[in-house]
Amino acid sequence: MNNSPSPEIYNEYVDVSSWIDYWIATEVFKHIDNYRLSFFMYKKKDSNGGKIHFGPLWDLNLGYGNFDYGQDPGPDEWSYVWTNSGFMRPFWILDLSNDPDIQNLTNCRWQELRQTTLNTDRLLEFIDSTALHLEEAQIRNFERWPVLGTYVWPNSFVGETYPEEVSFLKNWLRDRLDWMDDNMQGDCSLVSAETTASSPTALSVFPNPVRDGVTFYLKGAPSGAGQLVLFDALGSTLLETVFASNSPETISLSQLPSGMYFYQMRMEGVVLHSGKLVKE
């Protein structure tokens, strides 16, 4: 029998959509410090909802199978279950993770992300492009710190070459995503229209980093028009446009130079989502 509070009660205090995104990302990484060390959250201003928002993600060096203690470094098993047993692990992680209604919402979000941001081919292409970008730098790095083929705590895998290390990361991530596909908790079909309407809004922004066009897709908000505002690093407004909730909206950033930008999604003067974009 489940005695955990309902999502409606959580929603009084917690930005549930931010929890779901944080949970999914943390489970993909499966890093050893999850939910206890380098675990960040903050309370938004009352004028911006006043709820607890999870993030930013941080300190992921001991993830992706790069550890040899505590939980199994392999790509199987839920990380949050291990997290709840032992030192400095908050009990309420299990409450949120095991709530059936939140699991159903998480299942829906997982399916959405697997078609966009967390698509396997897209992630592996990103790793390949990043590895290629670092090709010259990695040579200098390992000349300065000759650790290839050498155990450095807490490595679970020790590659003899840079390509071997990249291959390990890609294979581990592919297997992790496959395992999560096969074992994702909840049932998206059980999320009723009424539940979806009363649930926190979910925002997809893809691709990010972006070269030209970027798509914003706000789901779960009341039907109607909202406002998308884009800022530069100094807070100056660069773009304001109207968007329709529950419908993808694509804008071009080709006119902007490379760098970091920030956005807000507003409806009726309330900021529903905010975040950053990286323009390549």
C-alpha cells in the first residue's frame, strides 16, 4: 500500500517537473554522489511560484561507470535505490521516486526525451563530435599527465588509449539508455487528461546547443498565448515573441553570435520556465 502524499500535495511545495527532469538526468548519469553530495536545489521567489526547484546538475566526474565502490558501476539498476541506504542520503528521495502518479508522469517525460534530447544516436554523435574537437587537446593533456593505462581512483575501467576511453563511454551510455527503456517505472497511458492539466508544465527545448533554429515545446499549460523572452549574459532583452502552449514553436538564432543566452517562458505575467541556451 502506498502511503506517500499525492503529487497534488508535493506540488504545493515542489516544482515536480524539475524533480522529474533532475531524476531522469541523475539516473542516466548514475553518478556515485547522486542525491546526497553535490545535490542542489533552491526555492524560487514567491513572485515566481515560491516552490523548490531541483538543479543545477553538478559534479558528474564519478558517473557513467567511472567509479569502483558503493553501487555497481555497470549500466543496470536504479541508482536512487542504492542512494537511499547509507550515509547522508535523504529518506524522501524514495517517497518522490516511488510515488505511482509521479512515476507515470516520469514515464511520459522519458518517452518524450528519448525522441528528442536523450535520443541515443544524437547523444553518441555529440560524444563523437566532442571527442574530435578535443583531439589535439587530449594529446597535450596526456603528455602533461600520463595517466592513460594507469588506474586513477576510482576508475572501474582503465583504457590504454583515448579512443578506448571514448568507446567505453559510448558503450556504457548506450547500454544504460537501453536498460532504462526496458525498466522505466510508471505507465504513461495512466496519466489522464485531468492529471496532465493539473500537473506542472513540462518544457522541451531542442536542440541545445543550437546552431540555427531552436524549438520550444511547452506542455501542460492552459491553452492560450504566452511570451518567450530571450536575454544575453548581461540581462538585455534580445527577442520577445508570442507562443502557443501545447504546440511547438521554432525560432531562428542564426543572427546571434556564438555564446550563452537565457530564456523565460511566461503566461499571464507568471514565469513558468527559465533556462539557458548555448549558441554554437
